[in-house]
Amino acid sequence: MNAYVDTIESPAGLLAFATDDEGAWLWLQLTEGEYGRTIEQELEWEGYHVRQDLDATARTFDVPFVLTGSEWQKAVWRALTRIPFGETRSYAEVAEMVGRPKAARAVGKANATNRLPVVVPCHRVIGADGSLTGFAGGLHLKTRLLEHETKVLAGASPLPRGISTPA
């Protein structure tokens, strides 16, 4: 199995991403994030042959992507893709979206293992009180992504209504 790794500029900063031989997304990381290992290290550990081939890598978010995880994780990640651009949902609301209203903590755990942030918009999930909580790349990047979406849609307020940054 081959994995093709490249980077691309985005409003959230430089993104590193990997695709498979068919061009489906395997992984996405904000390069300013705080991760234990690089995409290359993770994919090599999983048995991929990591390559860089600019002709094989996708450059837009309208490409197919691969969700690798448990059925629960995949259900949560599919629900995240249904959160509209510029909107947020609480962990409890996402739990309701997947039919398990008492599973907010499990949603958080699945959210934390999302390999395709931005494409599978885990940054749009917030605390029940509107606070920004948990983001694998760091809350500064979650804030930047939400600010970008707000600016695109409304052009004025820095964060969607009802959201507060961590103290």
C-alpha cells in the first residue's frame, strides 16, 4: 500500500496530508499542531510505503477520503461531516446525531482520533457551555479555523456566537 504525502497552504496554516493510490484522503494534520509523530511515521507504522508524488496527491477537499477506525468512530466522523461550515455542535449534540445521546465523552474520544481535521471538521465540536475544548493540533488552531469560517460567512465577529476561548 502506498501513501503519498504533501503539504498545502490553507487559511488555518500549512496542512500536511496523505492520500492512497486512488487519491482518497488517508490523513491530514495542521503542521503547527502538537502531535507525537508525523504523518509519515504513523503511516509507516501501519505498513504504508510513504512516497511524495505531486501528481498523485489531491489538492482540494472534494476528493474521496478513507475513514479508518471502529464503527463507532466512523459514525461520529460521518456526523461531523454534516455540521455545516461556520456552525458548531456540542459533544452531546453530536452524540444525539449518532443515536447515543448519553455518549458525549465517547464522542470526544472519537473526535480526538480524527485523522482528517478540516475535511472531517472536528474543530466544530465545542463544550456544552460554548467553550473551546480539545483539539489534537492545539486550541490555537481550533480557534483559527473557527475564526476563518466566521469571517467567510459573516465577516465581522471573530468566533461563532456563544463560543468562548479557554481561560
